[in-house]
Amino acid sequence: MVTQKPLSYPPRVNLAHLPTPLQPLDRITEKFSTPHGGPRIWVKRDDLTETAMSGNKLRKLEFVAGEARAQGCDTLITCGGVQSNHCRTTALVGARLGMRVQLILRGEFEGIPDGNLLVDQLAGAATAFYPPREYFSDLEKLFEHWRDFYAERGHKAFCIPTGASDGLGIWGYIAGSEELLANCRDRGFVPEHIVCATGSGGTQAGLTLGCQLLGSTARVTGYAVCDNAEYFQQKVREDIRHWSSLSGNAVDESALSINVNADYIGPGYAIAEEPVYRAIAEAASLEGLLLDPVYTGKAFYGLLQELHKGTYRDCQNLVFVHTGGQFGLFPHRENFPFLL
Ligand SMILES: *Cc1c(COP(=O)(O)O)cnc(C)c1O
């Protein structure tokens, strides 16, 4: 590994409570890993970045908000599903910084706001709902429409892509990987594996690039919750290229190890089957850890299956990044009949 000059980070608004804790999951390890010769499982508690702004999106939005402010913007526009954690975090970040927020939401308003959508509305974000077909085919136009809408009213809007996953947002997890590796060092180990849920690719891109830049040998694996492995191979690479062109830092692309496990997507994005809900209950009852059915629960279920298969045999320490998402659990309340 060639020694690199220290990274110089772009403007950042400090909003997250950092560093987040790194905790061992010893009852999970004993039940699901040790019997198959697997590693000690740790969790990086990025659900604790903040209470309402909880989760991975806050790390990215610290850099996005820094850039938006540097450009003199007073409005944030972003997009996602009706239960988007990213939209909820953006709504709260905007409120905290005194910026307007416009959300472009995929799906229908069901009449009573729940989960993340309730928080969006409490935070005062403006919400516009679009049927999925229109949303997917016209997303760029919708951003333009809303940017013009605010410009006509004298506001300057900053547009944030899905999940804040681009060359700017991934700074959040370059910094996050620096923090995670320091946590591990403090606990006296070097992680061989880092696992996270992958939805728009930015978290995985930041962790992958961060580990490479910092000379870590940890293998980062994203457990996809939508799309497919090829899509994320490309998306992660694209975000890293974008980062390189924005920041002027060179990246050795041939050395990038982009690992995607797409075997646990199940029926589709935000649709989970009973084993995922059971894994959520296991994490809560064994470790007091709250996962969600869209991202962390699905990825965690996948991780337990891979431990069972012996995929992580002969490795000492594996870190699961808890990327948040708790608010998305409650709209799935009807999927836990086995608890009754
Ligand atoms: C958005 C999200 C992810 C996925 O992160 P990406 O950077 O979009 O891949 C994982 N977990 C939770 C809870 C999320 O909200």
C-alpha cells in the first residue's frame, strides 16, 4: 500500500453524534456464528447518529448540507419512497438548518401518515406524491420542475439524488470508515469483513473507497435490498468515479473490491418474507437491537444465512453496519403474527 497524503474533507455541517459506538453481539455470535466456525459479530451503531435523524443518511447529508450552504442554497429537494429514511433525514436536516425541503415521493398518500412520512410532515417538509411509473420515468423532470418552482419564488434549491448516493455524499462513509477502523483499533482487532445493507450504493461506495484509501484489508460486502448485483457493481463504481472527479483525488480502480450479495432481496424492495421478520425479532430479543424490514433486517437475515453456510468461516471479526431505519418498522406491524 502506497502511503497517501491525508484526505482533505470538503465543507461539512456537524449534525451527527460521532463517533457512534461499536458493540459486540455476543449472544448472536454464540447462536449463529460460533457453531459454524464463524467470526465474532460486531455492530457499528449508525442507528445512533441521532435520534430523529437516525441512520446512515445523516453522515452523507453532513457533506451535502455543507456544499448546499457553500453554494448559498436555502432549499433542499430530494426524492425517495413514501417510507424513505433518506427523505425523513433530509426533512429534519432542513428544519435544523432553517432550509426549506421539498420531497418528491414515490407512491400514494394513504390518508394517515405513518413512520418516516409522519416525521417528514412534522418537520414541515413539502411532500409531492407520484405513481411509481411516472416517478421512475420522469424523475429528472420532476427535479427540474421543483427547482424552477422554487427559483420563481426567489429560492435557490440544492438537488440531492436518491439516498444522497453520489460523489459528494459518499464522503460520509469515507469518514465513516475512518471512524469504524479507529473503533476496531481501540477494541484491539482488525476487521476482516464489513457488511452493510445496500439500497442506493453510497454507503457501500464510501466504505469500499474509505477502506482502500486507508490501507485496510477489510472486505466490504453490500447486501442488496433491490435491483441486482450487476447494478450495484456499476453504481458503486460510478459513485467512486464521481467522487474522484469532484475531489480531484485519483483512485486505483483496478484495486477496488466491490462485493455485492444479491441473494436476499426476496420478493422485492420493501417486501420481506417471514424469515426476515423473525430475524428482526431475534436481534431485538437477543441483543436489544432494532432492525427494519426494508434494509437492516434483510441484510442481517442474509448475514445469518451466510454464517450458517460457513461463508465467513475462519475469520475472526466481522462488523455489521447498522444503518438505521427504525421508523420504517412500524408501518410493517401486521407482519409479526408469530409474536402473538
Ligand atoms: C438508505 C439506507 C440503506 C442503504 O444505504 P445506501 O447508501 O442507500 O445503499 C441502508 N439502511 C438504511 C436503514 C437506509 O435508510
